[in-house]
Amino acid sequence: MNIIITGAGKGIGFELTKKFAKIPDNRIIAVSRDISRLEKLEFTNLLPIAFDLSEINVKNNELVKRVFSEFNHVDILINNAGMLYKNNFEDIDIEHIKEMFEVNVFAPVILIKELIPLFSIKGKSHIVNIGSMGGVQGSVKFPGLSIYSASKAAISVLSECLAVELKDKDIACNCLALGSAQTEMFENAFPGLSASVSAEKMAEYIFDFSLNGHYKNNGKIIQVVFNDF
């Protein structure tokens, strides 16, 4: 299988990359701003690509070009990269708002749109957008996360819409609305607190769902919350 994982340099994305790379027949493109940890992994089927997703646009599509040069089809795309700046709404910097939407929304949109020709060439493919419980209507909200949560709400609804539009192309699209996981992002947002689950365990769930979840689910926003950490 050919798999693309963004935000692969640390946290959930790093653990997820290792799980996929342990299967010799898989080929993985792992995208991250910092690929130093990825380069230390001894997997011959892993290709780390350093790229800042906040800078992706129609003109700056070097990442897309690289994917096309490496893969003749894509089985799984996991839009895991995320950007979070925690600040009260009235105080948050406009540039930080833009960066969160660029990474959390625009980057997945551009990647999906540009890579459509590579999906479903060899059977049903799966787009997995990593959302957040903060982006789920009616969920508990936290001060300082208004823009982050709004961006994750956008990717959730986008997943529902793409499932309808891409169904005839045999491309499934789902969103996993994650609860808290012990990652650097969580620790920066909530210093001194412990998340409900480790990054490794959350990655295990995403790994299994990415491989099998699209056979029964399409256009679903699935809440992934653990309470046994």
C-alpha cells in the first residue's frame, strides 16, 4: 500500500508512521516541518519529506510534485498535521489565525484536490482527516481554543461533503475527532495536565481505522475518546 501521513515528525503522526512502516509491503511518505526524528528510523520503505504545510498553495506545490514522482497511486492519505495557538479570541494574532487555517484546513484541501488522480487507481482508497472533539458541535469547549476548534469543525464538515462528491470515484473520506492525547501540542496548550491516552495508543486506533474503517464508514465524523490512560 502507498500511504501519505502529514505531521509525521512527532506525536501521533510519528507513532503512526512507525506502525505503517513496520509492514514491509507498505510505502510511506511522511511529511513534517522537521524530519530529523524520521530520518533516524531504519525503514527502507519510508520517505521523509521536509515541508511546511502553512506555505502550501497552488503555486507552491512542490510536495504534490514529489508525491507524483514517487507514487503512481495513493491508498491512504492521513491529514494529521495540526497547528494550535492558544489565546483568548480578543487577543489572538491575526497571523496565528491564518496559520491555523492554512495548516488545519487549506493544506488538507489542496492535498486532497491535487492528489485525486492518484486515488482509487488500485481499488477503494481512504482519506482520513484528523479532527478534534473541540470541532464537534455540542462538545465541551475550552477558553483560548476558539479558532483551533473552528478550523477542526471546518475539516469535519469538509469530510462529510467530500464523501458525497468522491463516492463515484471509489474514494472514502472520514474524519476522526480526537479527544486529548499526550502530545507536545497538548502539553503546550494545557501545561501540567495529563491527557486521557498516550500518542501511541491513539495512533494504534487511527492505524486500524485507516486500513479498515472505510469499508463500513464514509462521510462519518467519529469521536475518538479514551478514558483509561
